[in-house]
Amino acid sequence: MCPDGANVRSICPRCGGASDDGLCLSCILETTEFMICPDQIEIVICPVCGSILDRGRWRQSDSDLDELIRNALFKEISVHRELEDVELEILLHQRGATRFVADIRLSGMFRGTIVHADCQVRVRVSRRTCDRCSRIAGRYFEGIVQVRRRDRPPDESDLSEAREIAQSLAAAGYKKGDRLAFIQDIKDVRGGIDIIVGSTQLGRHIAKTIAQRFGGRIQESVKLVGCRDGKDVFRTTMLVRLPRLRKGDVIYSKGTVMEVVGFEGRRTAVISLDKGERFFISEEEADAAEIIGDSSRARKSVVVSVDESVVEVLDPESYRTVLAIRPAGMNLESGAEVKVLHTDRGLFLLY
Ligand SMILES: [Zn+2]
Ligand SMILES: [Zn+2]
């Protein structure tokens, strides 16, 4: 009878030692590659904006060079998939303006045994202007957003708000990965502004947001302007035609004085300043209405006395008491604070 009788053990084919099955653990440890490293990696960075080229595509990056190299190494190094508690230590040594050497140490747990591995990777850093920066420098653009208003030039405050909308949408678009979300230029032109945009997508977004903010219509047209790298180049013009009226205008139409409170499609939302009724007026009526005041110029005042049809308030300009039509449904005890506006058609209280 054999000494080990009942439990027959197999033998490691590599070293001849005892083994449960196939190679013994120490032979496995000696023959397994726990980490595979490339000899060299290349990192391409845009010297203007710091974007990096990642698998053929430019990507925005806020990381410093050290971090970029480490991240690139982590991506390129492959680690045995059975390893647990993996730790990678990277020591970077600069060897020239654009050259580094990375010493990499791996430690981890393999079938209950702690294992180590080392490798060395050469790192090359090249600088190349990215797609976005070269297009900005080359005055490239895909679209123009023209902001105009019917009949009268847009107010400077509206235009500066439109500029801010454009800038913040460009920044947000770039953050989301639209490389061409940039504003090439914003030009003051007769009757409004022209916003020159890097991408049509950004232009459409700007036009839509401005039209939502101020009302109005967008008219888009496309023009073939030439050829670039064998492809037709189109340029899109998005004309945002702001409505003649703006939010806050106090207008007189068909016997009623009203304040413009917003826009919905081609209709203008208003509130009448005598009855406090909210309704819409048509585009034709808005075009014909008489503009008699601007609600942003309203001043605070105090009710002196009130009867069924008129209200007496202290005129904030002359400090004399003046009469205004009593607006329906407003709390008007004497002493109540109200907003009053001088218009070409007399004094009105605003809701
Ligand atoms: Zn063995
Ligand atoms: Zn760049």
C-alpha cells in the first residue's frame, strides 16, 4: 500500500513538485505576466487651450501635464484580471522638454499571495493646435445669428442680454463636447447685432433662446460658400426678428391701455391697466398699437384717497396729488403702496 494511499496528488509538470491540478502556485507566479506595458506612449496636447487628442478625437481637459500622463498610462497598462487589491505606483522622470520616463510598480493579491511587477514606459509629449483653436484662428464659422427688430432698433439692454445668452450657450455647448461651440465675433450692425458662431447647432440654440426670451420669429437660410477638404461648405443665417413690442411696453390700442407681459408664438400677452384682464392681441394689432410708456420707468407711490372710478395718488415726481383711473381688483386703501407710470395718455397704476 502507498504511504499517501487515499489522497492521490498530481505533480507539477514544470518543477515536479506537488500540485493540486496542473502547475503549482509558485510556477504559476513565476510564469504569469501580471502587468503588460507599452514601450512608449505619446500624448498630444493643444498648446493654446490644453485640449488633448484621445483616440483620434480632441477632448477638452483641465488636467495638468503630470495628471494627463498618469491618466494615459492607466489607460494603456493592462493588469491581470484575477488580481485583487491592485495598486499602481507611477514615478515620472523628465528626460527633456518633451520626453519623460515612467517607472511603474504594481502590487496586488493573486490567489491569496501578494505579487509585484515593474515596468518602464517612455512618454513623448507633442504639441499640436487642436481642431477648435485652429478654426478659431482661421476665422472659421458655420453660421450667423442676426438679431433685429421690426420697425425700431432693439434696445441696448436687450442686445446686451442677447450677447450674454450667446456667450453662456457657447460655453455650455463647449463643456458638453461641441468642439465648434464658439463665438467667432459679435458685431454691432445697423438695426441690431450679428453673432458669428462656430457651429450651426450653437447658432440655432442661440436664436431659439433669444426668441423665447424676447418673442419673435426665426428665419433660417443656407448658402453654399465654397469647398473645404473636398466637401461643400455651407453657411447658415438665422435671422431673429424680434417683435416690435417688448415686454414691459405700455401700449394703447382699440381704446385700451395695456402692459405687454410676454409672448406666445406670434401673439402678444397683455394685461389691461383698467380692468386687470389678461389676454392676447394679434400680430396685426401689436404692429399697429401706440407705444405710450415703459413699465420699467414706473415709480412707487402711495394712495391718498379712492372712490369707485378714480384713485388719487401722490405723484412721485411733483409730490402733488394726481388722479388716475381706478384699476379693478386692486387693493387701494388710502396709504397703500402702488406703482405708477406717467404715459403720453396720463398716469396709470400698474398691476
Ligand atoms: Zn511547479
Ligand atoms: Zn486648442
